[in-house]
Amino acid sequence: MSESVKVAVRCRPMNSKEQQQGCRNVVTIDSPSKCCTLECPSAGTGNGKVYQFDATFGPEATTESVYENVGSVIVEAVLDGYNGTVFAYGQTGCGKSHTMRGFIERTLDHIFEATSTASAEMRYLALLSYLEIYNERLRDLLQDGMSDLLTLKEDPNRGTYVAGGLREVTVKDAAECARLVEQGDRRRAAAATKMNAASSRSHAVLTLSLETLAINDDSKTENTVKRGRLHLVDLAGSERQARTGATGDRLKEAASINLSLSALGNVISALAAGQGRHVPYRDSKLTRLLRDSLGGNARTLMIACISPSDMDAEETLSTLRYAARARCIKNKPVINEDPKDALLRQYQLELQRLKKLLESGDQSILKELSMKELNEEEENDGQKKYVEEVERLKKECEDSNLSAQKLREELETLKIQYETGAIGNTDAKPVPRQPMDEQDLEREERRRKKREAAMQEVLKRLEKLTIGGEEQGNTELRRRREKRRKKLEALASALEASAQEGNGSVFQVYGQLRSTEDALKRMAKRVKQLEAEAADLQASWDAERRDLLRRELLTSQICDAMVPHLRPGCPFRDIVAARAAATWCDELSRWRLPDVSPHIPLPPPTLVPKDNIQYNIVPSKPDLNNNSNSKNNEDEIGNEADNEESSEHEEIKKPDIVDTYFRRSRIDKLLAHVRQAKTFEPTNRLSRSGGSEDTIPLAGNHLQLNALNLQTSASVIGDMDSYKPTQRLSTSTLAQPGWTLEENSLNKSSFLNHTIKKNPPRILEALPSYPQGTNGAFKFGNKSISERISDKLSSRFIENEVTENHPTLVGHARSPTY
Ligand SMILES: Nc1ncnc2c1ncn2[C@@H]1O[C@H](COP(=O)(O)OP(=O)(O)OP(=O)(O)O)[C@@H](O)[C@H]1O
């Protein structure tokens, strides 16, 4: 029949340190209702968490009362042949060792009280072992130097046991046990930490194995041996490094302690969850050792030790949670009858055999035995003779100084004779057995006495090893034992009755509900955490999205503002169309914009007289993608320069650009602009803002300009009157605001190798800076600018005479005039 692990909670009193620090009591123990209430702010409930256990003990409870209420039942079960385990669990410094020391003392008293007051037929064999698990290694606390060999083994019959020579001492009374326990405690690892002056640094397991045999005079009924095994486990406490201040070895120990405790926690959780879940017993030595005690063949009591202080509330909560979970673990305790390796069984078998022989009236058995013994005696006689012969030979050898070789030969012959049966039987011929005469009866009597002595010897050995019935005459002890037994019986019957009423299942359901509630709360907490994380992510995505939208808006606004200023002829006057035509370039990680420069078809080139100036307006294609190849441009410039040199000698008739481009309406427009240009500031003529760069080869006979960049340098135009045919345009003259002059590294000496870069001005600003007259009107020579332009326009085109003699002069000096 299965039964749950029993769980009791014991809360220690506030220690002086906690009192000094003014700690608050957050634990309330209600022993009658077996409830423990913890006020824990982190538990999430304002009124505190209530846990119910099999028993609860407050700070005022003595170890005696704890033992009597919950411990003695387990010990009584061990006396009946069950396995039992009592283990103390909890945070460091909360009273585990304090409780277990008291338990060990009382357990030993209890056991030896029971054995000593037992009837004379009851024999008990008690064996004690004491070990610790220190840093995941087993150490024998009852002897030194064997620890490296100790290992844990599992056996289907024996369960988990320690192999490798763990010392098991046969004990007879409580005092002897106490002495051994004291020895073991001295060997046990303990050290001072900030939280406990004598903190256990290992898990200690005291095991008392008790074999029981009822010696029955009735030889027909088989006596059974029962073996109960009791583990009293003082676990090391879970600890936080920050609070214990553990460093070095203490820290290493703490890590090992916490690891094994967490393995124990996992085993408890897995067993509590049930449903065939894998139970990770093998994760630590502690869980392997406690395998039978948790979910196996044992009656188990867990004493959860807690501190009342608010400083320890978190650890207390964790201890209570594990304790509540442990209540759901189901064990299957059975009485261990006739274990194969029981020592008492061997003694019992020997006794039974001897008894059988003595008391049996069956002569055939006796005869058989007599013949066997006679043969044994004869064989012994032969052996004796052989040994005597060997000794004689050795002596002879020593006396007569026989050679070693001779001696060897003699010995060999003797050996062969002995093996073939020659010795001992040489002169004794096989004599047929005579019916028993007086001599035989004497011999038989001798043998019977011998057997009796052997049986007495076995009994003596048993007496020596086993215990039981020593205090039969001690009425006081017997009365105490009787009282305890009655109390326990009453308790057991009450428990049985309550179980029958269904209370047991109610508690069970309650325990399961508690653990489910705990699991749900943990999940709710996790969900809250995840929700907070999701909200954080959402907020950051929103911020990023808003920022992107704003930037997009800015781009749109800039583009919208720029659109009216796009050059005529641009195929993308609409920003949407430009966007659609743009392509993303992975290599450059940027957009490849469409060519937005205007595509104005040029008139076909025609031959013009050599001396005619050709202003061939080449629509520039600004490289908005930043993919321009400056080398190509330079090459182009170079080529053009070369071409120009070569074209100096060519006679080419080129079309009249003005005729082509400056139609009537456009001229009128320009004139209107010019008229408005009275307020025009010469210094601001050339805008530096925006636009692409145009390259103006200075030595060519044509000028490469944007369609709208029909402009010229004011100073150059202004100086036109004073221009001398032989004069070359100096670089300083060209270095006007808004224009930049770059030196071509290929041929610095040549003016041809200079390129002028300029920013495209707006059309009004692009007008040349004309000299002003006294009345503020623009003057060009002795005419006002409007007059001059009218003149020029009336002839549609004013030829610049200076170019006739100076074909190399290009650019500003050759700028078209209006
Ligand atoms: N119920 C109690 N009544 C009085 N004193 C107690 C009680 N429980 C514990 N103490 C005292 O508290 C101190 C710490 O107890 P103990 O050493 O048993 O703690 P522990 O849980 O075994 O700690 P560790 O895990 O570090 O070994 C000891 O001085 C002990 O006497």
C-alpha cells in the first residue's frame, strides 16, 4: 500500500543577531490546524501565504515534542521491519542540525528501549554506519582513509547501498551508538559562515540497520528475519554567497551543496508531478542515496526547518514550497522479510540444523552422520601420517646431510603414495563395518556432546552479536515502552479512521491543489515578465517607426520643394515617378536614382566657317548617383582639348545656336528679366548653391554648359572692352565667386588644362554682371545694357570679334551676349 511522504515544519526562534537587527517575525505557526502562514511581500499576496502540513511546530516546541509527534512513528515502523527516513531540509542556520541531533539521540533511545524490553525469543542485530557526502564524494565518518573507495551501488534486492568498505559497527546500546556518532560528528566537515557559526558543509547520513528474528522453539514453523533500515539525514543548508560571505573552499562547498539540493528539489518536483515523469535520481549522490526514501520502499518524514525572520522570507517561501510539494510524493513501504544478505538468517539456519540433529530420533540421519564423521576422521589420520612422514624425512635429511636432490626425490615418492592412498591404508585393510557395539555407543555419545557444544557456541555467538530482552526485569522501562506503544497504536488507529473518512484524500487533494496553485502563480509571473518585454519591444518599434515616418516626410517635403526647380526637360518632374524609377543598389547600399537631367535634342552639327564661334550647348548629365567617372571626364576634356587643337585647322560650318535656341518669346522673357535686374547685386550674381558641376574646356571652340547655365563671368564680360587680342585669360581672372578653378595635373603650364567648375545659378542670377552707369543703370561700353541687348538681339546674334584672332579664348570671354 502506498503512502505519502510526511512533512512537518519546524520554525526556530529568532536568534540574538536577528533580534539586534530588529528583524520582523513573518511566520505564524498554528499547530492545531497544522498550518504555517508566511507574510511574504514577494509572494504577491498581502495577507500572507498559508500552507498546511502533517504537523507544524513553532519556536516554543521542543525537539522532544517534535520527535514524539512525528519521529517515533517512523522508528516504530523500522522496528517492524520497514525502511524509514527522516531528513531535515531548509536554509542554512535554520535548525536542521539542531533538530537532527535531537532526533538521533531520541531515535537511539527509542530503538534500544524497544529491543531491550522485548521478549526473550526476540533477537535483534543492530548495525550502525555514518557517512557524509562532501563535495559529491562519499566519506566514512566512522573510520579514516577508506573514503576514496566508497561508491554507491544499486541492487534490485538491497536497493541503493554503499560499496567499497563502509564500516558497519554492531551496536548493542544507545550509549555505544552515541559515542560513535560523536566520533563521526568530529570527522564531519563544518565551518563558520556569516549565517551560522557551525555550518554543516556536507550532507550527513546516519544509518541504523536493525534485523529482527523471533527464535521459535517450534521447528516446524519457519522463523522469518525482518530488516528495517533507518536513515537519519542532516542536509547541508541552501545558501546564498552574498549572505554567507563564503569564499575559497567555503564557496566551493556551497556550490556543491546547492547543486545537490537543487537535484533533490528536482527529484521532489518530478515525484510530486507524478504521471510517469522521469525522476532524475542520478543527478547527485544525495538523490541516489535517498532513492528508496523518496518514491520507493520507505516511510519518510521530511522536517522543513524555517527561520521566522523577514530577512529570510524568500528562502522560507522556497522551503515551504518544496515541503508542500514533497507531501505529494507517494512511497511504497513494505516490510523487508528474509533479506538474502541478513546476518541473522545465517545464524538462524545454523541453529535450526543443529537443533534438528539433536532432537531428531531418526537413526538413519545419525548413522549417515556417523559414517561421514568416521570417514572424515580416517582421512584426517592419513593426512596426519603424511605430515609426520614429511617431517621425519626433513629431520633425516638434516641429520644425515642428504643431498637436496635426494630429499626432493624422497618427497616426490611420498606425495605419490599419499595421493594414491598408500599412506594410512598400507597396513590397514578395509574392514567391514560391524554392528554398533559398546565402543560405538561411546563414540556416538562423544559426537552428540560435540554437536551440543557446537550449538552452544552458535548460540553464544548469536548472544554476543544480537540484542534483545536485556531489560526484561526493568519495570519502569517496560512501562514507558508500553505507554509509547499504546500512544502510537492510538495514533495509527486515528490516522486509519481519518483516512477511511476520506480526510487523507482531502489532504492529498489539498496538497496537489497547492502545488498546482504554485505552478500557476509561477506561470503567471512569467507571463507578466514576457508581457513587459513585449511592451518594451513594441514601444521601441513604435518610436523607430515614428522616426522613419518623419524622415520620410522630410524627404518628401524637400523633394516637393525641389521639384519646381528641376530643369526643364527633366523626365521626372514628379517625385512619385522618380521614386518608381529608382532602384536599390545592394553593393553601394544606397538608391540608384534615375537620370533627372533634361534631355534636349541638339541640332545636327553643320559646317561653319572656321572663324565662326560655335556655342554648342551640350546638355550635361549630372551624376546624381555619385557614380561619375571623373577619369572619363578628364579623358573627355583631354580629348576635347586635343580635338580643339586639331580643329583649329579645320573649317567647320556650325549651326547658329542663337537661332536655334533663342526664339522670340524666350528673348522677350529674358529681356523682361533684364529689365527687372536693376536691383541686381553684382556680388551675388553667381550662386554657389545647388546644381551640378559643369566642365568648361577653356581651349575648345565650343562651350559645354547646361541649358540653363548660360552665364558668364561678370568681370570677364566687364573687361571685354579692354580686352586685347593677344591677351590670354589668366587663371586669377577666372577665379570668380561661384567658380572654382582646378589645375590639371597633366599639363599645368597650359591654360588649356584648366577646368572651371561652377555651381549652376538660377537664371536671373546667371546674368552677367554688367558695368553700371552713373544713374545706376547697367552700362556696357557707352550703351545701357538694355540698349546693347536690344541691338544684339535685333541682329539675333552678336558675333564676338575677338575670337577671330584668338580662337583659344573660350568660356566666359566667349559667352553669348544678349
Ligand atoms: N528550535 C531551536 N531552538 C533553539 N535554537 C535553535 C533552534 N533551531 C536552531 N537553533 C540554533 O540555531 C543555530 C543554527 O542551527 P543549526 O546549526 O542547526 O542550523 P542548520 O540549519 O543546521 O545550518 P547549516 O545548514 O548551516 O548547517 C544553532 O546555534 C542552533 O542551536
